Amino acid sequence: MAIVFDKKDTQNVGSWQDLFVPSYNERIKNLRENAIRTPEICLERLRVEMKVYEQYKDEPRIIQRARFLEAFLKEKTIHIWDNELIIGGINSKVRGSTIIPGDYSWLESELDDPVRDPQIRPFDRHIIHPEERKELREVIFPYFKGKTLADYNLARVDDDLKEHAFAGTSSCPHIPSLADWQMGGDIGHQMANYEKVLHKGLKGIKAEVEYYLAQVDQPYDHYSIKEKKDFYKAVLISVDAAIAYAKRYADLAREMAAKETKPKRKKELEHIAEVCTQVPANPARNWHEALQSVWMLHVVISCEMASLVHCFGRFDQYMYPFYKKSVIDEKTMNHDQALELLECFWIKCNGAMLRSYEFVKVLTGMGLGLVLTMGGQTRDGKDACNDVTMLCLETDEQLGVLLPETAFRMWEGTPDKYLRKATELVRLGYGKPKFIMDKKGVQMVAKGYPELTIEDWREYSLLGCTETNLPHITMGNLYESNSVAAKILELVINNGKCAICGKQIGPLTGDPRTFESIDGVRQAFREQVFYWMTYNAKGSKTLKEAQSAWYPAPFSSSLSEGPLQRGIDVTQGGAWFTTYGAFIAGLADTADSLGVIDRLIFREKKLTWDELTKALKANWQGYDNLRQLCINGVPKYGNDIDAADEWAAFVLDTWADSLDWINTQKELLPPWGGRWVGAIITGSNTVAFGHNVGSLPNGHIYPSPLADTMSPVQGMDKSGSTAVIKSASKLPMHRLALGGPLNLRLSPQFIATERDIENVMSFLRAIENEGIYHVQFNIISSEELKKAMKEPEKYRDLMVRVASFTAYFVDLTEEQQLDIIHRTEHQGCC
Amino acid sequence: MSFADWKIKTGGAQTPAHGDSRLVLSITRMTIHNGPGMRTLILFKGCPLHCIWCSTPESQKTKPELGVYPMKCIRCGDCIPVCPTKAISLPDGKLTVNRSLCNVCGKCVDVCNAKALEIMGHRMTITQLVTEVKKDEIVYKYSHGGVTISGGEPLFDTEFALNLLKAFKAEGINTGVDTCGEVPWKGLEPTLLYVDFFLWDIKHMDPEQHKKLTGVSNKLILSNAKAVAARNVPLYIRIPLIPGYNDSEENIRATCEFSRGLASVVQVDIMPLHHLGKARYDSLDRMYPIAGLALYSDEAILGIKHIVESYGLKCVIQA
Ligand code: SF4
Ligand code: SF4
């Protein structure tokens, strides 16, 4: 093991990262630079799209799409970079952002802007070369004007939907439920059957397609013959294109090997050529080929779909046989060589994505949605950890790079050995891995897939930041809808009027002054939720129909279960399951506000609706005393107090009810059906959503950020992490089915010694047992403490511990605070 | 009702005292420095010692006290008219309480929405405490943790302590007692059956010095430690290290020699001085006696640790 902590005796550690000495070799050290360098943009894909659709304009769309992939894979520039063992790039740059067709009006305005230009802006910089700037301005922007999916969608959406389902087109941009994210691209979430290709090769898939195609020609098949034939034809074109693409790399490797003068690299290149000749066309025969095959498939999928999220599923499960063969049985390589190859694979995952200034201002450092799941249980309920699980954890520990995101599934039978390694990884403060807990997880999957059995449910893996998914039988349209619960409450208080722009946007659910009890509020809340979710589903349905017509994905279809058997594309309901994700934000603010109304207005009668609405209208200005009462005089979510936590459960139950209802309404779903599932996800959109919601009864001031995901409102969880866990465990996550992360903050001192590691491990086991689905840890940094000094209001819950002495950071004097920061920053005792 | 809720509900008003209750200062869940595993830590009010370095001065007195936090005050003035003794004023907008007038009635706390005034010490019954502690049962189970009672002196009211410890044990909860040791043997002895371990402070080996620093001699503390060890109840010896007061090599060695003689000693915790308690002195308008005293260097602490270890004792730095 490579952990070298030389100052184990002191707990005054700023970051354990500084004390960790990685043991990777020169090759990995050099390659790692590729994963963290400033990305460039790549325009090759756009060039091909502009040409091919024109060229094949008389063909059906699905054939056009296959032809596009074929041409792109044939024409794109390919490289084998120095030191690489796993090869293949989604675009032509060492680290690049592929520019996909879409609405680039934002880029048009940001390009060459003195502040916002991607190359100049202070965060998430991208290099854009002068000739690319020219091409963007002169060719690309003009070409795509009016020709994007968004334009196509807008033409089909009626005025009612424009007003109620899409914030981008509504006269009130603050509507509570938005389906906008799917407007401009296919942001579906899909997980390919990598395992199948590892065992059968793409040639095996091709044989399968040919078999099904032959069935269509039988005289007894009468329906949708043309569509099915087109589909299978498109799949064949795409699969052939993928095979040819790998061959291009094999040829390049051979060519480079011939020219290479260093004998070691020459041999490596020859070997790479051999590997790329074998996979992914044929079954993988060893660890190296398996890794290369998975990576190349991932590249091709990313070249086909424009979507952000392609995950690796249960990587350790399907990769283990190949590791076993190479390292344990045939001993053709040792553990360190296997690790080196996996590190090469890891580094390849660190592509980038160019987003607008406004977007990254709020959400920096976000890579592609690339999650790899490990651990958990086998189908028959035994522990699933294996040597590859450990190898993945080691790789994460060694490299400390952003991607792939790693999700460690744990259950009561997870061995300490793996849990310990995962916990040691937490200590390094990369925010990795995410801990996914089977006890709740399996209950949630059961809700999402009631038709299946417990054996199937145990196969779940992560698709996107937190979402449960059964790999390769599901088309997960998970980024479908975003709702801000706090906005709903604001509409309840204002009888359907937007507090920010004053428009009557929602239904009239009654003047709250006429409510006789809190039940009136509950009822109004429910009505507003159902009203908006109905519009949301309608909006989403329209977009899904457009997307299936516009962006069929024949290659991805070939790697899913269902489309081949049915002859239907994955975007058109071909997969065995299709799901739609509804994300809910602002949970804690809403729950706490409901608690304030319940307690102060109805129970204790310390407050009237008039006073409250006046204070909210004034954005709490001049109502400081009342605001303090609302903040301090009512129990808040996150402190393990039932009276407060029940409000959070009420909010989610209402949402779950609305989704259950939509699932029974055929006209609200696309023609191929599917199922809505819910998640509590906000990401850093809390900031953006904060601008959409007026001030709230819990003391929330417009436009400050809302609480994220399942977390309590910042500063309101005053009873420690176990209380937060208990509060969160009361939420009906099993009814939402998709998931939601709970972020926990730890000070580096909390996870310093070996004993602390044991404690955090047992804490994790307790969390699993309590029925939490997903937790992830942030290690508090000294920067955060400095922020806390400046904005004490937001960090009231920040606890610092020195021995048995515990204090809220903000309650300390400035001198003491500096002392704590000092302890956090420097390894020496003060 | 949880402790947090309790504070919201009762504000400053106190429920009348009855036999099975005691003033609680705070309940902290998920602590990791107060015995094995993760533990809920209960601080009681009232202590026979008054150590000059005490970092929780609000725990010393047996009666409730008024904590004042001018930083949180929003200057609404609501507290001024409700105060029966006219103890509160806002000169230049700074919240000020005249301690010689204040009788800690808690009326001001009830009206202060900003929580700039706080009653330190809430009376809680054994049933309430057990309910609160049981909330983290699952965490104890996995981490082999439990409850640690501290203070103040948790055994100050030995009858209450005995009943409380019995109640915890009846629920199968592991119990730790963080004591200064200054407890009459008659009261201490019956609790031993219900205590899984003690965190036992030894502040100085010299009786005279001990009296100077804490207000009492160490005679009873040391004899109690021996008697507890003879009953085989595990002991974690804790040495608060205060530069220039009790950290001479001679005293450290004497403490180690004594600890080595205790058959049930598990480890020796050394707890270097910190000044984090100063803010609490401020909120009580009390003077912090050791302000500005220099803190330890890493090396100095390690040096002391090595001395402890040379006695064959396990030593943990609780920094
Ligand atoms: S606690 Fe003291 S300051 Fe507050 S109202 Fe009572 S007497 Fe006045
Ligand atoms: S009631 Fe509280 S906030 Fe208002 S003046 Fe008194 S101490 Fe300050």
C-alpha cells in the first residue's frame, strides 16, 4: 500500500491530500497531466453534421444518423498520444470539449468578450484557437441558426405549453416546474451493455442484428416492416462504422510502431495494434483488451449521442473475469501492471464540456456525467466486492482526478477491507467515492421496476449523479424536469401569483387568510404541485417525441436490451424500460417554511398571514425581529425533530403522489409509455433557483441560494450529522425511486487517525442501516472556514472540535477562528 | 421532545426541580473524543472544582446562568421592558446585562427572537435524557460507542447519577463517565456497577499545587482512582497540559508513575491547552484567567507523549 502519512500523531491536518505520496510511475505521472490540463474545443463533429445530413437528405432520419456516425468516425482526426496504453479519443484534442450541434447564441455573445470569453474567464477555461474562432463566427453560427433541435421543438410547442412548461419561453421566467433542459439536445441517460460486447464482440452483435433483420423478411411479419428494416439497417451501418474506427487505430498504431525508435515504446505500439485489431469487434481475451474494448465503445457512444451522461454501470462485476484470467489464472500480468492499465483508462475519462459563462459561474468543475459503480450485492444477495473493486479504489486514491465519478455500493455484508479502503479515500478529500446504500437503494429500485424481481433489483447501478438504474434495459430520460418546491409554496402564499414578477401564473388555490387550518395550506400545495407537474409532463412528452424523431441512436440501441428484439430505436421506446426523471429542489426551505406557518400562524397564533405577507413582500427588510422568530422559534428540518421532518416528508409525498398519478394518465406520456420517477437533486442550481423564488417564511431572503438536495437549510442543522441522517431517513425516498445525495461535511480532524477511520466506517454502516440511500463527504477546507468568518449567517452549523471541546465555529471570537484556520492549514501544532 | 426542541419550547422558563432531574448544559451527538466509538456527550452543570484553565466555565456553577451574545443581538429592545430588575441596557447599541441586578429569571430570553440571550442550564429528567441518547443507538451499535456523561461534574449529584446510569444500562447503552474524581466514595461506589469506563482527570500530583489550580486538594481524587481501579473499572487517565502550571517533567513522571499503578488503566490521554473556551467567558462577562498563555509546539507534545509511553502506557494526544 502506498499510503505514507508521516505525521500520524497530530490531528492538526489541513488536508490529507498533501500528505499522500502516490506511487504511480513516470508514464502515469505524464499522462495524468492530460487529465488536468486546460481543455481545448473541437469542431470536427459540427463539420461532419453540417455535411452529412445534407448529403443524405432523402434518407429516413435514422439512416441519416447512422451515416453521420459512419462519416464522423471515418473522418475525425485520430491520435495515439505519448505514453498511452489505452487509446481512442472522443475528439481530436488531448483533452477536449466536443462542440455538438445546438443553440450557440450564448457562445456567439461570449466569444471574444473581455470577461466572459471561455479562454479568459476565471473558471472552467477552454482554449479556442484563432482559426476556430473564425470558423465559429463565419461558418458555424450562421449555419445552425434556426436549424437546431431547440428550433424544431419550439415550432411544435403550443402557446399554452410555452407559457407553463418552459421557463425559457414563458412570460414569467420563474415558473416552478421546468422541462427546459431537454429543449436543445438529447440529454438522455443511457447505459450500454459493455459486458455483452466483451463476450460476443461487435461482430456478435452484428450477427444478432442480421438474425432479427431476417425475421422481418418472413411473410408472417406484417407490421412496421419499413421502420424495422430502416432501424436494423441503421444499426448495421453504425456497428460496422465502430469496427472500422477501431481498425483505424490499429493501423495508426502499426504505422507509429514502424517509425518508433525506442524499442520499449515500439513494442507497446505493436501490442496496442494487436489489441485494437481484436476489440471491440471480437470478444476480449484479457484485461488489456477488456479495458480497451469498454473505452472504445464509450468513445463511439459519445460520438453518436449528444447526451452528457454515459455511465459504466457495474464495472467491477463485468470486468472481474478478465482480471482474473490475466492476473490470477494465466498470470500474464501482475497486479501493478493491471493497475497501470486501469489508471490509463481512468485518465482517458477526463474529457470536458464547454458550457456558458452563466452556467459555469454557478456550477464550476463539472465534468461529463461519467459514473462507475462498484461493490454491492450479487444477484443472489451475496457480497459482490472483488479484486477489481479494490483496484478501482486504489486507482482513485492514486490519481485524484475528477472522472470517472465512483460510486461504492455498500450493504450489511460489505467486507471491512473494501469499506476501509473507500473510507481512506474519503480522507483525501476528493469527494470520492459516493456511498450508495443497498438497504434503501433496493427499495427504491423496486418502486421503479415493480415488474421485476429482487434478483434484478440488486443489479442496479448509478446513472448520473445519484440516479438508480437497471443497466442496459433502461432508457433513462432522467434530466427531464426540474421543480422548485419552494416556488410552489410561494404560489400557495400568493394564491397563484409569482412574487417576483407579480403575474398570476398558477391556479387560484385560495387566499390563505381564508384557510381555517393548516390543512388548507396542504390542499393548496397539493393542487399547485399537480397543476405544474401535469404541464411539465405535457411539455416533456412533446420534447420526447421530437427527440425520438430527431436524434434516434442506432449504435446505442444495439447495446441496449429491447431495441434489437423489438426493432425499435432506444429513443422511441425500444428499451425494455423507459423512465423520466423529475428532479425536486428546495426541499428544506419549503419544509421549514411550512413548519413556520403551521406553528406560528395556526398553533401558537404568534403571527398573522397579513404580517407574514407584508414581511415577505418587503423581503424581510425592516422585519428583522419577526425573521429571527421564524428562524429560531420553530424547529427545523435536519435536527431529528419529527414535527419539522414530517414537513419534508409531506413535500416529497406530494410529489410522489403527483408522479404516481401522471403514470396512470396515458395522454401525459409519449406514445410508447414509460414511467416517471423522482429524485431530490439540485446540484449547484440552488444558486440559480434562488433567483426564481421570492423570500420565504423560514427567513429565506431573495435571491440567496436554496438548500441543496436533501440537506437542511444552511446553518439550521444544529444537532450534528447523526441528527441530519435521522431526519433524512424519515423522507419517503422509496416512493421517489430515483434517489438523491446527502452531503455531509467533515473537518479533516474528524477523520485523522486510524481510529477515526474505524469510526467513519461504523458511521457509514449505521447510515446504511438507518435507510439513507446516498451520502458523500466534503472535507472542510480552510477556504471554507475563511468564508464562514465572512458570512457567519450561512455557517451557523459548522462545528469544530478540539479534543472533547466542541463549538460552533461562528460562535468563536475572531482570534479563535483564526486559530482553527491555522490548525486546518498547517500541519504543525499551533 | 429533543433537546433542541426543548430549548425552543421552554425558552428561559424552568420547569420546577424534582428528584430525577438535573441541569443540562448541552447534549452533543456523534463525538469521537470521549471514549470508544461514537458517543453522545451530555454536559451537566455544577462542579466542585474551579480550574483556572476551564474551557466550559458555564458548567461550574450549579444554578442556571444567563449567557449574553451581543454579536447576535439585533437591537430590537424587546428584552428591556420585560426585565423585572432593569438589568438590561443597550448603551451605544451594545447589549449589556448588569449581572449584579440580574436574577436569571429568563423573561428576557423568552422574548429574544435572535437568541442573543440564552439560559445556560435546562432541567431535564432521566426519561428525557434516555430518549435523547437512544436516538443514536444504531451509531453506537456499529461503532461500539454509547453515552458519556460529563460536565461540570456528572457525579456531583450522586443519587441522580446512579439512577441515570441505571436507566442507560437498562437500555443496553455503553456508559462512560468523565469525572474530576472529587466525589465522596460513598456516592461513587454504588455507580461502579453501571459504569463501563471512566475518563479520569489528573490535573496535578502535588496536593498543594492542585489546590492552587483547582480549588481543592487531590487527595480524594487519587484515592478514588485507586479504589476504582481495584474494582477493575477501566480508566482513561486524562492530563490537561497547561504550560508552566502542570507540565514539568517531574509532574508528568509522577502522574505516569501513579497511572501505571492502576491495574485497570486503558490509556493516558494528554490534552494540550487551547483557548477555544474564551468566547464562553465573554458571554458570561467573566474574565479568562489564562488569556494569552502560549500554546504548545508539535514537538513539545510529542516529547511529553514519549515520556508517558516510556512508562509502558498507551498515550493518545487529544488535540
Ligand atoms: S434573566 Fe436577568 S436580565 Fe433577563 S429578564 Fe431576568 S433578570 Fe432581567
Ligand atoms: S431582545 Fe434580543 S435581539 Fe432584541 S435587544 Fe434584546 S437581546 Fe437584542
